[in-house]
Amino acid sequence: MENNEYSVGLDIGTTKIVAIVGRRNAHGKIEILGVGKAKSLGVHKGIVNNISQTISSIKSAVEQAQASSGVQIHNVTVGIAGKHIRSLQHSDYIMREHPEEYITEDDIEKLKDQVKKLVMLPGEEIIHVLPQEYKVDSEGEIQEPVGMHGKRLEANFHVVVGQMGSIRNIARCVREAGLEMEALTLEPLASSEAVLTKEEKEAGVAIVDIGGGTTDIAIFKDNIIRHTCVIPYGGGIITDDIKEGCSIIEKHAEQLKVKFGSAVPELEKDSTFVTIPGLHGRNDKEISLKTLAQIVNARVEEILEMVNTELKAYGAFEQKKKLIAGIVLTGGGSNLRHLRQLANYTTGLDSRIGFANEYVANDKNQQLKGPEYATSIGLLMESLKIRDKKPYEAELKKQEEEAQSLAVENKITPEPSPEVLTEQREIAKKAKPTFGESILNKVKKFFEEVE
């Protein structure tokens, strides 16, 4: 199979590393070719803390994906999260020298570059700026200013900030595993691609991705990303609490959480017990499911209160910013029984579980239905978008070469027609670097400077 016929998403999580190989079918849906999964041994709370173990886990997952898909994997789209990621809101403007000319993509890029010069905390760097609404002179709430006339171009931006050291560690692990990074994507944005609908993003929704080491949040309203953050707690800390509270080993604690864990103790009976085998000839241990639920509930409530704090920080309970579509819970932690009911009670917003296989065409055995695959499939979707964009980049380059050739032949600067300008703007818009590609360019530049 040709390399350009498929894409690969690589999710480097705290508990597992997943590689998914897929392609887009004739109906626009994703056809999964192969999946590889390995235990994550070198990642803590979304941050790489052991390079060699992470490389080994990546290799294992990729080898499984290659064996099941029958293709050789070279390029991957990788997710980035971790407690070092934070976001902020910022407004900025530029004064255009020639207001009689219409606004172009160059004006927007100039405005973005100005935002990127903001001074951050030591060790932090702006990794992306996401425009929200624009304002041209006195006209506000503009979604697309290209083609308009005006002197002052202003915009509100969602600025994503992170530690470049963490990004470079991920880049090194991927590179030393024999792979090339096609792009880096913020994980909550990837998850939102896989589980949210356009209607939900329009109405207002918060995606809460509960992973093993972190809980990632992304808030959308009017089809615009409004807020992102990473809470440094996930399903792993619930397992730790069960291990300590019940005095059992981690393996049994994880099994208890997955099979019998509940977020609402009131729904469990006092008389129901589960037996845990004793260690090395010791007696078996009986654990009450109500006691187990109380341990789980205490930690889940803490995580949901942090989610609530982020929702309040955004203003989700104000009338204008109200999240009509509520909350979508996803990630492996959302498999916990009665979590949805507790989320409804804690936040006061309606919630649902976001399953990751809505866009998958060939998941007949429901292997990818679990919300724990939301980020992986979202990364695959991002990779497919990059593949789809390449023909537009080639077309744009071709048009530029033709225009230059024409100018040389006629010794004039060609003035394209309005129709051609519109077409070129559309191509340029699709050819703009994605969030992941912008980070990747920074990482490549760093490694080139080192070499």
C-alpha cells in the first residue's frame, strides 16, 4: 500500500500508548486498517519522564499496528497534553497602511505574529494562537474578515502556552522510535474532533477527557474554541486511592475500579461484597462495593469540582456564555459507572458519554467504541486532514508559479480577477499550517539548531 493512502494517529498517554492506522473511504468515513496498543511505562501525568521506556512502548504499539494493518508506518500525528499546558485570552490589533485595499490572509498573519511576541513566564512559549472573533473598524463579531475593507483590524485570541522542553522530549521519543512527526496536536482538541458534533460546538459544549494521568478540558461556543486546560488528575489517582484504602496491590485495585467501581455510593448495597485473592498463601480479602464506591466518589468529586472551577472561570453559567449542549465525558475514566449522574449533579449541566467510533466505518466488533480511544481516533482524523490539505498546497504553488511565469513573459505584474482572488483565498485558507504543524515547525527548527 502506498504511504499516501493511509494516516496514523499516535496517542502517547499516561497508562497506554495507542497507534491507529486508517484511511478515508469513498463516503468520507474513516476505515481502520490496524490498531496497536502498549502499556505506557515512561509517562507521568501526560509528561515524558523516562525517554528509553517511552521509546520502547512506542515501538511496541507501532509494531502491533503494522502487523495488524499490513503497512509500514513512517509518519505519525502525535498528541500533546500534560499539566504544563495552559491557555489565556488576549485581544490585539493592527493599523493597516492601505485601508482602501481589502483585508488578506497576510494581514491576519501579521496580527497573529504580533500576538506571538507576548512575554510569557520563564521556560514557557506560545505554541499557537487561535483567532476567535474579529473586529474591523467599528464592526464587531466578524468570523471571516478576508475580503473586507478597513483601517483597524482587531481580534480576540485563544492563546495556547506550554513548556517547550516537554514538546522536545516527545519529539525525541518519536524520532528515536524510527518515526517522523507529521504534526503535534493538543489532545483535548483531537478528542473533540472524534466525539463532538457541529451542533454541539455551535450551541456550547465542554468536552471533559478523563485520561489515566490528566483530565483535559476544551470548551466550544458558536463553533469557536473558547477555553482549554489540563487538570493533573485522572483515573490513575483513583486507582491509587483504592490501593491505599483497601490495602491491595495496584493490579487488583485497577480491576476493582474497572469492573465494580461506581461514582455514586448511594446506588450500591451494603450487603454486596467482592473477594480479592490473598498474596502468597494469605487469606482472601472481602471488600464492600459501597466502601469501594465511597473511595471512588471522593476522588471523582474532587476532579469534577476542578472541572466546575474551569467552567466558572470561562463563564459557562452566564446567560450569554451558557453551554446549551452541556458536557461530553470521554476518555478511559468516563467508563466509570454512574459518572454521568454525578457530573450532572456536581456541575448542574446535562452530560453524555462521548463514544469515539461515530466516524468509523468498519468497527463491526465495537473494538473502538470505548471512549478511551477518543484521542487516538481524533489524532487520526487530524492526520487525515493534513493529507487532504496537501493537494491544495500543490495547487496554490502551481498557481503562484504560473503567475510568476506570466509576469516574466509579459514584464508586468499580473492583476488577478476577483474570481481568481476568491479561489486563491480559499486555497490559501486550506493550506495554512494547522495547530500541529505550527508546533512541529518549532520542534524541527530546534533540532536543526542543535545539530
